[in-house]
Amino acid sequence: MYDLLIQHVDVLQIANGAPTILPRHDLAITDRRISAIAPAISPGLAREVIDGEGHLAIPGLINSHAHTAMSLFRGVAEDVPIEEWFNRFIWPLETNLTPEDVYWGTLLGLAEMIEAGVTCVADHYFATDAIAQAVQESGMRALLAWTLFSGADEDTQLNSARRFTEQWHGTAGDRIRVWMGPHSPYTCTPSFLSRIARTARELGVGIHIHLAETAGQVSQSIATYGRSPVMVAYDAGLFAGPALAAHVAHVSPEDIAVLATHGVAVAVTPKTEMKLGIGVAPVTTMRAAGVTVALGSDGAASNNTYDVLESARLLALLEKLRTGDARVMPIGTVLELATVAGAQALHWEGIGVLQPGARADLALIQYATAHTQPVHDPAAALLYSSQPADVRTVIVDGRVLMRDRVLLTIDKPRVLREVVARIERLTQYQLDKRIAVYPEARTDA
């Protein structure tokens, strides 16, 4: 007996950057995995049946870099440069957060992701126990990293991250995994980065870090250490195991070669990088060198949404404009970055694909909308025409998290009430308190 059968649905499969559509197929799920995809499967063999007529089944989208709880600060810092964004707004405001705030902010962000077809997120933040609890309740899949900064409390931070990793890694039926999360080479000293790298190796987990976001960070790193941020991370041993680097907007050919040689994946977040005016990673160049590139949203305080398909289309358009070649970043390649490459970047086998034996993480996207019809090419309609509201049903690990746009695991009305009740307190500015200091701060910051 199958646990769940989706009938008469078009199935999107992506292999080697090429999208394939299996028209009007049936997809069966058993024991949290896809057990069969065929032109016809008897509904009598399934405990539950979903009619997929008029829908496209896609692999669950993978958000490879996010700060989910930053949904609480959506829109508080607009049209300001990155140093002001950090020092005048975000890092002072984040001192107001309690673990309970982080819990509700994470649930808000997870609800938005589910509604946009995202089934897995690589989250980088603090109060991570609260995040893990939210993920566990939501039914989402997540790779969590406890953000670490240099300072007087480095020992306490590292011990907390170790305890969190030991407690949560592989839990929730392996829906939750944990890596170490040094913030960046500009907020962590090389010695602290080395300690984090050793801890990650001892625990058998990877590293999730911000790298080379701005040209100023690169210049400062070279002035301070004689090395680029990528090379500082390499020297500290961060690339000895699985590693995921966010942004990587400013890299030299030497940096790219090191990333490729050591299998470091890059998560690009084009909307944040464009919005803050800091530059976007040379994706085409990195991919040509053998670097795995995946897509992320970053936090809603800089992106404003957790819509991975929006990030995908922005990246495609940006690369076409940057290279002056409309053939660059074709549809299949961009969709691959949001699915298959995301799974590779997170070292998470069995997700990002729709095929027998894979984890049953998928979304059903409706066709019958004015903004997608007529559908000459389902993959093109998905990337360039679809909207989050077109996502009707989302399944993670074989469990239906949203059906016909109704969230089944998150009480969204309560989440919204809880968030609204916190906003006045959370937006009280105390400029003398910051969780960290951005090194490019202007003199009036």
C-alpha cells in the first residue's frame, strides 16, 4: 500500500541542467520516500489520494542561505549602505531579541517558505534551540548553524554550539541537521575560526559562513592579514570538511580555484546583494571552474521575501545582463541551482529531485492562472511567470504541510498575532548596544 498518491500531475525532473516534463503522471509516496512515478497507478493502492490535475509537481525548493527569524525585521532598514544597515539598524535591534521572539519569527519565515514551495532551508542565526523547535513543529527540513562571533565569550559560544549540535543533529527523523556557523572572517579572528574548524571536525559536521560579501571586506582582509577572506578561511581549516559559503561576491581567480579544489559550495542571494549594492557572485565563472553554486534568500530584513524562485529569476536575468548573452543561465540551469545544487551544497542526499527512492519533498504548482497561461513551456512558466500564491500543496518527508493553500502544521493566525505583539519592543533602538560591529562603519555610525 502507498501512503499517498498524487494523480494526473505533470512532473518536473531536472538532470544536468536540462528540465524534463512527464505529462499527466501519477506519483506515489511510501515511508517518506517517492516509491513510484508512472503514467497510471491504481488509486486503490493508496491510503490517501490527491488530484494533481492542472498542476506541476516540482522538487521542493532549497533555500541554501537564510536568517529565517529576521522576518521580524522586514522593512526596518531600507535604502541604506551595508555598514549603516548593520550598525545603525540590524545589530542594535537584534539585541532586543529573546529566544521566544526568535521562535515566533522563525515560524513566520517558515510559513512564508512553505507557501512559496520551499521545503528545506540552511539557516544561520542564534537562539538556535528556539529555531530547531520551530522547524521540528513545522515539518520543514533544515540545516541549522549557530552564529558565532569573536569576543570575550568565545568559549561560552563555542560550548553552546557544541551542545546544540550534539542535541539536535540528525533529529526529527533526520529533518534537522546541524553545522557550525562562524559569522565571517571580519567578525571572527583567525584563531577563533581555527577553533571552530577543529570543533566541526570533532563533531563530524560542516561549516556555514559568510565570505567576501563586499569589496571593502576583501581590502580590509588583505590589509590586516595579507590574505583574502577566502584564503583566511582556508588557512583556518574551515575547508577541511563540508563547507557552505554565503555571498562570495568578490573573489579572485585564486579564490575560486581554492573553493573548487576543496569542494566549498557557494550560496548566492542576488536580491540582498543587489539591494545593498554590494555586488553579486560571478556565478557563471565559478560554475565553469567547478564550484557548486546554490540559491538562497538571505534574511527578510535585506531581501524582504523568502521566495527562492524570485531569487532564481533575478540571478538568471542578472547573469544574462552581466555577460551580454541571453543564452547564459538557461531555465534548467537556474532551476537546478534552486533544487539539485542546493542538495549538493548542503551535502543532503535524496532531496532536490523527483525520482523513485528520493525523499518525498515536493510542491504542486497550479497552471490555471492568468499570469501563466497559455503554458507553452512548463519550466519557463515556473521560473518566469509563477508567483508564490500558485503553490497549492507542499509535502516534506511524505507529510502534507500545506494543502490547497491551507497550512496544516503552523497556526499562521496565531503566529501573526504573536509577531505583531512584539514589534514595538523589538524596534526600540539602542545604538550603544550591538551584537557585533561592522568594520566598514562610517564615522557618524
